[in-house]
Amino acid sequence: MSREPARKTRQRINEILEVGIGHDAVANFVNRTLVVLIILNVIAFAAGTIPELAAKYGTFFEAFNLFSILIFTAEYLLRLWACVELPFLGHFSPFRARVYFAARPLMIIDLLAILPFYLSFIVPIDLRYLRIFRLLRFFKLLRYSTALNTVVRVIASERRALVAALVVMLTLIFFASTGIYLLERKAQPDAFGSVPAAAWWALSTLTTVGYGDVVPITAYGKLFGGLVMIFGLGMFALPIGILAAGFSRDANRHDFVVTWNLVARVPLFAGLDAADVAEVMRLLYARSYNPNTPVIRKGDTATTMFFIAAGRVRVKTGDEDVFLGSGAFFGEMALLENRIHRHTVIAVEHCRLLLLDRDDFEHIGIRFPTILEDVRAVARNRLEASAKAN
């Protein structure tokens, strides 16, 4: 029996669940439905903790939870089954490809969102504690939200600076606790009788919460407390400044998140391993074009190369127009020859393009010479075809 129908089915499922968001109507519907289901799960979890609602609608909540488990389980298994069609996993055996794919953070979140339910049939677990795992379903939104992905990426990129800021915070808390202990221990032995006991006051003061349940009463203690309050303002400004700078860099670098699933649609990058793909992704940024929108105009200065992640474009050559589809690229000849564009390129349908600036194009040429050779080979073939046409 031919395996071609199964392969096409996997490709379509992968298109719907992984890479079709934004330009595929079915993918948009499925993913929006899953987002609504995730939000409803969080609402149902919160409503189920209200005794009156739990008593009246408890059966409905449990039925809805079972329905959600079945949907999320089917989603997880389908993603796992279809992942072997991703180009980046093509050099693995099907088993190794699925193990590698299952180890991705988002897939781990998907698994944790459903696994406790099935474990309850094997291991005796108090259902009251099991409900808390339903909150993990909220993190499934990371898969569908560009904004949430941006937050995660910025925090990850700034993790070293944030750890350093945390060390500064802990150091300030320790010194504030020690200082108030030395100044107030005799006046208030119950509240400041030890450094750990004084740490509660230090934490609430440095965070500017100031509960007022423990306060210094000596003159030197009040003076020291005022200094701690001032340092507290700077303490929280430090991580906020780090994150603000990270968001600024990310916003300037990308119009929105470029996922590796978009890059996977470009055959030119299919031979790269995960580490190389991550490096290439940092150089690309994505942009969408509506139908009949010019992408390149004849006479424009060549500053960018374009990769088609989804959709089609028309290259107006003057004689017979050329159509390019998903996985193709254009704009490379003008970059290679350092000249203006000689043809207008128009989006035929809604297109998702990956853009590579001139400097980054040169970087890829140095870092990945095989990719540059492939680009040059396509450029030569296009020039030869154009010469024969003329």
C-alpha cells in the first residue's frame, strides 16, 4: 500500500497545527478554537472553586474538563504524528524525530496539561490537588500568542542580567535586615531579634509595600528605614530597565516573532541543524503582504532578499510573468550584483515573507557558504533562462 496518502495527511495536519496560522482559513479556525477552549478552561477552573457554583454545576464542569482533555489529547497526538514532515527533522528516523519534537518546551507544556488526568487512573491522586494542573493549560497560549512569545524570548535573552539584578536585590535585603537588626533589636526584640526576623521588614520596605505591621521606633532606625525606602525604588527600577531595553531591541529587530516553523517552509534552510536554524532565525524578520500589494518595485535599491514562507508572488519580467510559491526566494540577484531591482514583484495572494537585510545576507554567506552557493546557482539559472527568453 502506498504511503503517499498518509504523508499528505501528515503534511496537511502539520500545516494546520504548526505553520498555517495567518494564511490558511482552516488553520486559523482550528487555532482560534483551541485558544477559546484554553481560556474557557481557565474560567471553568476558577468558577469551580466557588462552592455555590461547584455544587450547582459540578457535573457540567467535570464533563467540560473531560471534553477538553479529549480535544487536547487529540491535538498533542496529531502534532506528534505529523512532526516527521517538518524539513528540519527529515534527517532523523521517525522515532527520533518524534522524541526530539516531544522534547520542545511547548510540547512539554501540552503533555503536562493532560498527563495528570491519565495518571489519576494509575496512581491514586487526590482530585482536589489534581485540579491545580488545569492551570497549565493557560500556558498553551504561548503557542498562539506572538506577544507572549516575545515576552518569553526577551526574558530568556536577558536572563544573565536579570540574575545579576536578583543578586543585587538579595544583597540589599540582607544588608537592610542586618542594619535594622543592629539598630532596633534592643528596642523591639520581638520584631527585630534576629536578622531572619528583620528580613520581613526589609522585604516589605524595599518593595515599597510597607505593610506597617513592623516599623522602626528609634531615631536611627527611622533614618535607616528612609534610606532603605530610597534604595527600594532603585532596586525595582533595575530589572524593569533591563526588560525595557530587551523589548526595545526585540521590537527594533523584528516586526513580530519569526518561529522556526516559518523557516522550516524554506527548503534552502532544510539542511541546517537546530543550532544553525536558531542563528539564521535571528537574522530574519517576517512581514505579511496583502493580495495585489507590491513587494518590490522596479528601480528600487536592493537592500533585502525575500523568502516566501506562505503564499505566491508574481514577478513582472516584461514578457511573460513568473510566479513563485512557498519555499522560493527572490531579490537575490540585485543583492549579489549590488544594483537596483529590474523587475516589479507583486503579491498574488496573502503572503508571509521572511526578509534578510544586506548585511545579514553577507553574514550568512560567510557563516554558511553552502547556502550562498545555492543562492548563486539559482541566480545563474534565472539569468540563463532570462537570456534564452530574450
